[in-house]
Amino acid sequence: MKTKQSLLKILVCDDDPADRKLFRAYLKRITDREIVLLEAGEKDEIRNAMDKGRVDLVFMDVQMPEKTGMEWLAEIVEKKTAPVVMLTGFGSEDIAVQSLMEGAVGYLSKGSLSAERLEKTIDAAMERWRQIQQSLASQEQLERLANFDALTGVYNRRAILGRLDEQMRQSERYKTELGMLMLDIDHFKRVNDRYGHLVGDEVLEKFAGLVQENTRDVDAVGRYGGEEFIVVLPQTNTASVLEVAERIRRAVEAAVMQDSQGNAFGITVSTGVSAYRPGDDRLSIISRADDALYKAKENGRNRIESSPAEGD
């Protein structure tokens, strides 16, 4: 048996004072929990009640002045403010079906209202709302598992390549600039061999955090594989991309890592830079960044190199 919420704040939206009075009378008969009743008969009253704080359940009359009950339902559902049970003065299966399709968690005819029916409706509505919230949380978790790297928290390979494709389409359509970084932690195998894979995982996690801290919210950071990461920088020219790359390089070089005994050590990063060119596909822009990254490794590591015609 589900545990009932001990305190419920219920908002009844009905422009008929007699109907609201009947609600008050029936709600007083529910004694197994504390109920705080808010009443609203006009648009401003509803708005004020919704803005004042938490509302656990809304009973919304279909026929409201100024703004219909269905319009209120759409707004509340969009904002995910509270569960809504629709009310009507007459029984109508069509309205019930429409209400549920639009996001209501229940439907109640005022013509059949009673204390027992009201209590059952409240219980059913709150349980349905609980299930919806649980389902949304599960969907968010599944989406996170599908799109984010479990260790570092940045986009996984599939998701970062998807973001790259998306931003290339935007650049092609709107003729905007787009930059890309390919980063590789220098001598990462030595970290794993010397300090162990658990410390290596901590280094990857901290490195990803440093990259995120030194990029914008609109930029996309992803783990391409192993110790390689990609950063997609929309609407960013090559000079600015190079500035971001240097900012990341300095932050990584200055960062203090620790082994399992608490001893400090450092790491560095090599970076390859490329920029979107009209007609590019995913392979071409990544290949240029990869070639530049290889050059950075060949030229001594802890440095930034650009693909031809994209900076020195």
C-alpha cells in the first residue's frame, strides 16, 4: 500500500462560489491527512495562487472566465507545476478523454461529487503523478546513460559525434564558423602503468572537468576514446579556438594530480585544431584535427598544432 502524503496543498479553480463551498465541505471530511485548501475564481487569483509556492494538486473547472480550463491545463502541464484534475458541471466522455490526452491526471464531474468520490480522485491523481515523475526520472537516467560517458560525465563518442554533425549542418546553413579540438593526454599509458588504473580513471575525470571549466556552455565536450577528447566550438573563429586550446593546455599543465598515497604529479595535453570548411563531413574535419594532434605529439607534446590554413 502506498503511503499517503501527510500534507496536501490543493488549489480549486472554479468561478462558482457554491461549487467551491461544496468542495470545502467535502474536503473537511477527509481526516487521514492535513489539507490546505486554496481557492481561485478568476485569472489573477489562479496566477497568484500558483506563484505563491508549492501546490500539490489542482482541480480546474473546464469553463473558466477569461482563460479556459483547457488553456490553464496546457500551461500547467508545460511548466510541470502540479498535477491537474479537470472538473465539469456535466459528465462528458469526450472532455474526459481530451483532458487526459492533454496531460490531466484525472477528471471529475461535479454532478457526481461526494466526499468518498473526491477522496478517491485525490488518491488516484497523486499516485498517477508519482508514477509520471518516476517515469520522467527513469527516462532522464536512460538518456544520460545513452549520451554521457559514465566515468567523466562528458558526452560519449556517439553523442559528441552527433553534436559535431549537428553543428556542421548549422554552419553550412547559416554560414557560421565552427572550430574543433582534439585533445590527448600525454603519456597516459605511463600514468596507468605507474599509478594504476584507478588513479588513471581519476586523472581522466579531473581532466574532463578542466576542459569543461575552460569552455563555454554552448561548446560540446566529449570523450572520443581512451584518453582522447573532442571539443566542438560553434560560432568560433580559428583565433578564438586557439585561445581556448591554450587556456585548456595551461590549466592542465598547472593541475595537481595525486596517486593513491597522496603524492602529487602532473600531466600535460597535446591538441590538434581544425575548423569547418564548406562541404566538410565528419571524417574530414576529424582527420585534419587528428593530423594536427599527431604533429603536436611529434613536435614534443604539451603543445597545440593546427591543420593547414587554420593558423600556425
